[in-house]
Amino acid sequence: MSHRPSAGRVTSAKIVIAGGFGVGKTTLVGSVSEITPLTTEAIMTSAGVGVDDNRQVPGKMTTTVAMDFGRISIDRDLILYLFGTPGQTRFWFMWDELVRGAIGAVVMVDTRRLADCFAAIDFFEHRRLPYLIAINCFDGMQYHNAQDVRDALAISSDVPVVSCDARNRESTKNVLISLVEYVLTMRRTRAVAPA
Amino acid sequence: MPERDEPTGALVRPYAVTRGRTRPKLEIALEALVETTVRGRSGMMRGGQGGSEHQYIAEMCDGGRVQSLAEIAARMQLPLGVARVIVADMASDGLVAVYEPTSLDDETDAVGTELLERVLSGLRRL
Ligand SMILES: Nc1nc2c(ncn2[C@@H]2O[C@H](COP(=O)(O)OP(=O)(O)OP(=O)(O)O)[C@@H](O)[C@H]2O)c(=O)[nH]1
Ligand SMILES: [Mg+2]
């Protein structure tokens, strides 16, 4: 818990951690978070239209969607949150809320199940949220050719593709650093030459 | 970690806390930070109004320990929408201050760029 004199405006930022089922999202969040990852739940109606706000009424069929997240105190007045996306991509209503205002996203990939991340990539491209690909190196699968993954995913050449070990704090740190560097570079480029 | 895969009647209960209201008085981002105000602190010591949820949140976010809406919901094991209604009520009663995240939408905005640079140097220091 950070204690803070009441000077300066406190603010927060977030990064989204996405990827297929069991790809290592929670592990990645846990490896850098200063708190044990927490889980928060949102409710939606069975119709799929009801977001967790005004349509939730007793009696309707409801379903919950869980997201886990961690926290990193960046400095005295700035907290970074890492939000893991819900495993099932059908919960799009939650994804909207997750990406709103986010710095960017890490799309975790298991090379044995590449297709699992397609939905996330499509979503971020559609929302124009900057993302990078992090290949989670499960045991015995250390050296992947980033170019092969890039080709298989058909992503643009400027999207960074990095390898990581989600269990390792340094490795996770480097993934996050790469993402923020990428976002900053894009931002500077666009600020100089607006599209 | 709580496991709830099937919708259950129990899910309806938390909305009793908000007297059935599902529309918050204020839209609050998941990662918005909440801090107990002086007024919230004195309300807490007097036993407060608004019920035990208010008390709990006021304590959790007191003494410079800011917490995000997501943390409040998770620690209280309340659905996000319910926590949002409660926190918005507390904010409108002046019991907590809500600090919204810095917007990154405008790519030419120096404030957003400065925030990203702070995040980057913070991550490098970790
Ligand atoms: N060997 C190895 N195992 C890993 C690695 N990352 C995660 N795991 C393991 O893979 C399993 C799934 O990891 P999680 O972090 O729970 O994956 P997740 O993406 O959060 O899973 P869901 O939330 O269920 O979609 C766990 O048993 C982890 O311990 C890794 O880099 N190497
Ligand atoms: Mg998980």
C-alpha cells in the first residue's frame, strides 16, 4: 500500500492482457503485480445485450464474467493496472469497458494454438488499440521464429512480436516496456505527421 | 479465487445494497482511483449513514491508500456494476473523491505523452 501526501493529482492507467484460454494471462499479471491478482466480476443478461448497468433486473437470466487484474505503483501519484481479458471472447461487453482508455494491449500467444488469439487481434485492430504479440515460451518451446508468427497472424510489420516467459518478472517487465515504447513511438510519429 | 460459472439467484442479492438501482450517478472507469475525503473519514468515525458498504469503502480508501473501482469491487466481492453505484453515491455525497484516468485519446496531447513517459520510466525502474 502506497502512502501519499495529498500533493499532486493521483491518476491511473491500464494495459490489457489478452490471449486464448490458458495461454498464461493470469501468470503474466501475477509475475509483476504488487498485489496478488484480484478478480472482479460483471453481470450481463442472457440476451447478450444487457451490459452491467441499467438492464440488470431480478428475474432475468444472468451470467457473470470474471476478469483478473494486478497493480503496479509507477510512482507516488500514478498506478498502472493490468487487466486480463475474460477467457471467453463472447463477452464482448466487457472488452469494451476494458479497452476504453487503455494504453494498449499485450496479446499472448501459444505457438501450438495460434488461432486462439485471432479474435483478440481483430478486436484491437477494430478499436485501434495498439497491441503487441508476446509469444509465451512454454517449456521446450524456447525459440520461435518471430517472423513465422507474424506471417501466420497476418499482422502489420510495425506490430512488435516478442518472446516471453510469463512466470518471470523481468521477462514480463520487458514485454510491458516494449508495449509502452511502441505506443510512444506511434504517438510521436502521428503527432509529427497527422494522418 | 471465487468461481461462479453459472448464473445463480445469489447474484441478484447485491443489488439489494443499491436498492435495486443499477444506474450509477456517475460513470466511473474500472481503473479510476477512489480516495476517502475528510468528510468521508469523519462520517466513518461517527458510524456513518449509508450502511456497512460505505463504511468498508471509506476505510479501504483512507489514509492515502487509493484504490481503483475494480479493487473495491473485487475486495468486497461485489459485481462491478454494484460497486460502481455505491462509489458514485459516495462521491456525490462528498465521502470519496474519484480520480479518473488521464485520457490518451488525443495523440497530439502532451499530457497523455507525459503520462506514457512516466509509465515507461516507472517500468524500467521496477
Ligand atoms: N511452462 C510454463 N507454464 C506456464 C507459463 N505461463 C503459464 N503457465 C502455466 O499455464 C497454465 C495456465 O496459465 P494461466 O496464467 O492460468 O493462463 P490464463 O491465460 O490466465 O488462463 P485462463 O484465464 O483460464 O484463460 C498454468 O498452469 C500456468 O502455471 C510459461 O511461461 N511456461
Ligand atoms: Mg486467467
